[in-house]
Amino acid sequence: MGIQIAPSILSADFARLAEEAAAVSNADWLHVDVMDNHFVPNLTLGMPVVESLAKATDTPLDCHLMIEDPDRWAPGYVEAGASSVTFHVEACRAPIRTAREIRAKGARAAMALKPATAIEPYEDLLSELDMILIMTVEPGFGGQKFLEVCVPKIRRTRQLLDKHGLDLWIEIDGGVSADTIEQCAEAGADVFVAGSAVYAADDPNAMVEQLRILADQ
Ligand code: DX5
Ligand code: ZN
């Protein structure tokens, strides 16, 4: 499957999303943070913007839903053009049904865990998913400090997947930079979201390549 680098457009200029997507043409996926001001204390964008962005770029869209009631909304994001749709398990009432609906519509289904949420209670769900997103900051804002305390959870998740013979992606989101990416890769992650590290760089595409090289060692 290989390393995937997913710049987060949360750190981009929302008035110029198509250009900002084009500025990271080396990216494997484009990470789109959907926030509803309820699940997290911030408000970003929703389905109409995802639909327009999907038409404006060839890069697959990786939609991270930080919203209440993802059971209701997640399938619509596949129809809007997302290649992967991630729901937070803390907000989801029927994760298996929601994952099946996302997959049935043709996207990857992923489950996200906040820093304080353990993976072990969800062991039985793993076979229903394509990816686990492990948050390494509290969801809601870009530019926060990487929480090193989450790294053992990456390792435990990879061990659980190996135990069940499952080859899911493990995605890391929050505070990923040239300083923090290697320890995540070493622990078993293979998809890396980076917002501020990429968009604050002088050359965002060069930063994508640098992150890929560091993760691939
Ligand atoms: C935070 C979002 C992240 C955010 C990461 O809640 O889920 O995707 O964009 O931003 P950085 O990479 O700046 O921590
Ligand atoms: Zn995110």
C-alpha cells in the first residue's frame, strides 16, 4: 500500500481552495476537515464545498468528519466525491452500519479515535474498516503540538491488526511535521495528515516530498 501523505486544507486559504489543492500536486490524498461546531468547537465546511473541490482537483479527497451524527451524514460525503470518509467513533451510534454504507457507495471507510479513546474496545470492528485514524492532537484546530503520549496507541493498533491478519491503513492526524513523522512511521502508521507543516512551508510540494522520505525510512 505504501506511504500516503495527505496535506490538510484546514491550513489553506479557504477563498482559494482550488489553487491551494494545486499547490500540493505531489500529495497522495487531500485531507478535508469537516467540523460542525458541536462535536468540536470549530466550524469549517460541508458537502457543497467537498463537491466543488472534488471537481476542481484530481487528488483523492480524504474527508475527516468531526461532526455529531456521522451515521446520518457520512454516506452523503461519498456521493459528494470523497475517496475516504472517516467518522469519529465517539460520535457514531452504529459504526458497523455506517462503515458498510460508506463502502457500499464505493469509498474507504475509516474510524477516528480522539487522543483519550482506546482502540481495544473496537477490536471487533476492525474487519469492517479500511483505515483507522489516530488523532495526535485534540480535534478542532490546526497548528497544535503533537501529543507524543499517543504513539504507543499507534503501535498497539498495528499489533491488533497483525493479530487478526488485517492490512488496514493507520492514519495519523495532528502536529505531524519533519520532527514527529518518523516516530509515527516506526510505530506502524502509513498515512500522514499534515496541515500547518505543509502549508506554512515556503515550498509545500517540497515539504510533502520531505515528509514522504522521512516516513519511508
Ligand atoms: C485537527 C484536524 C487536522 C488538522 C491538522 O482537528 O483534524 O487535520 O488540519 O493540522 P496540523 O497538521 O497543523 O496539526
Ligand atoms: Zn483531520
